[in-house]
Amino acid sequence: MIERMPATPEAPAPHPGTIYPPPGAGYAPGSYPPPGTGYTPPGWGQQGAGAPGRAPGPPAKRRGGFVGGLLTAMAFVAKLGYFGKFGLTAITMVVAVGAYALIFGWAFAVGLVLIIFVHEMGHFLTSRAMGVPMSAPVFIPFLGAFTTAGRGLTSDRRREAIIAIAGPVSGFLATLAVYVWALAQAPLAQGVAFAFSLSYFGFFITLFNLIPMLPLDGGRVTSAVSKWFNLAGVVIVAALLVSEWFGATVVNPMLILILILGGYSVWGRFQAARLGREAPPLPVRTRVLIGAGYIALLALSGLLMSLSAGWLSAHGLVNLA
């Protein structure tokens, strides 16, 4: 069926207050500009304060800056409407980005948080695949992020080691992708210095997490080989604190917290072993494979972190002297 078009209505009569006079009204030529010259009568196009008949008002204020950006990002997350398992993850990620942006800038903060997110998702997905319940990641600015495993994580040393090393491996691979991209670009191309800086931090995060001390990932991995590696980790963290103290540098409070938590965790692990509550030891072959994988990841992270720092130093972006 074809509908009939409505008839075109007649043009309405001019408004009594029209500005342009009708033709032949006797106005002198040139007193009004011809149509199409861009003329705007006074008051046309104005609204609100300052418009004809209204008192001028204060200039509109624009919300901006760090706080405004952070609130905008959190409002966006809230509008997503999903606050299930990853709701807290999303909110704490936004807070972490805002905190890191105060020091490193927005772009670097986003990249850093994404690398940490990939690291934690390595734990989460591997844990779920192996039948161990695990919470979604929660971010704590300047402390990284953490997941909480349910019952069954420590009942099998092999499973615990695999879940523990899955995080550093995932973070390492994400950082490696950034590093390889930077190598493939011209040295002075846009974003290369940023990529090498992010690579340096990403490899450092992996390396730090591999310190063989609970509750760090390295402590859980090496516990599958021998619980005595955890004592070595306590010594390493303590040595780092002593070097900062005698090196007249600011002592990192994160190291102090990790040393306290690590000392307590290692003591609890030895207590569990003494009371016979530890999982049975793994076969020698399995322990050798876990140890070899751990050492390989440790060595590669250290090497690539050093190469990233070397590139930054060669281009005058950091001073390694």
C-alpha cells in the first residue's frame, strides 16, 4: 500500500516581532545587510546568563584535573553494571591507575596495571583449570595485587607450584611482547622509550615475585623443591633492607612488610612440616623440572630487565652509574 504524501502547509504569517521588514516597507538601502552575510541580530544565539533580559552570570566551571579524571573513570566502571566476581577488581584497578599516574603519568600507569592484571589472571585461570577456587584479583596501589586461593592449594605441591608460577610466566610473556615490539621499531620512533621503560618495570615485577620466600610466588614454587629455599628468600629480602639502610637511601616500607609477612609464613610452613601437616614430597624428577623452570624464568627476567635498562641508559634516559 502506498500512502499519500500530506499536502504542504502554507507558510505561516510573519511573527509580529520579526526583525527584517517586509519588502517595500521603505527602509533605506544598506540599513540592513542582505541575507547570507552572516549577520546575527543582537541577542540571537545566546542562552542562559548573559542572554537579553538576563543578568550576566559567573563563568561555567569545568571539572578536571586528577580527581576529576579519577571520578570520571570510577563512574564509567559503575555504569558498566557488572559488580559480580570482577567488580572489585575493576574498581581497584581504576584506583591503582590513579595512584600510579600521580608518579608515572596516565599512559605508564595503565600499562603497568595491565601487566599486573595479566600476571594475576595467570594465577586465576590456572587455578580454576586445576580445580582450586580462587578469588578475582584485588589491586593495592604500590603493593601490586593479590588473589586468595580456596582450600586445596597446598595439599598438592606440584599443583601449588604450577599455579604459583603461572602468574610470573603470564606477566613475563606480556612484558616480552612489549619488549619485542620496542626492538622492532626504529630507535627514535614514537613510543619506543616508553615501551623499554615499561619492559624494565615488567621484568622487574616478575623478578621480584620470584624471590623464594612466602607469600611471594617464588616461595610457593621453590617450596615444591625444598622448604629450605624459603629461608634463603628471607635472607635475600633482609639483605636488600640492610643495603638500603647502609646505602643512605630511603628504606622501602614494602620490603619491611614483605619481610614481616614472609617471616611469619615461613615459620608457619616449618611448623606445619614439623607437625606432619605438609603435603608429601614430590618425586625427584618433578622437583628437578620445577626447579629448572624456575631458574630459567629467573635468568630470562634478569637478563631482559638488564637489557632494557641498558637501552634506556644508552639513550640518556637513566643513569646507571
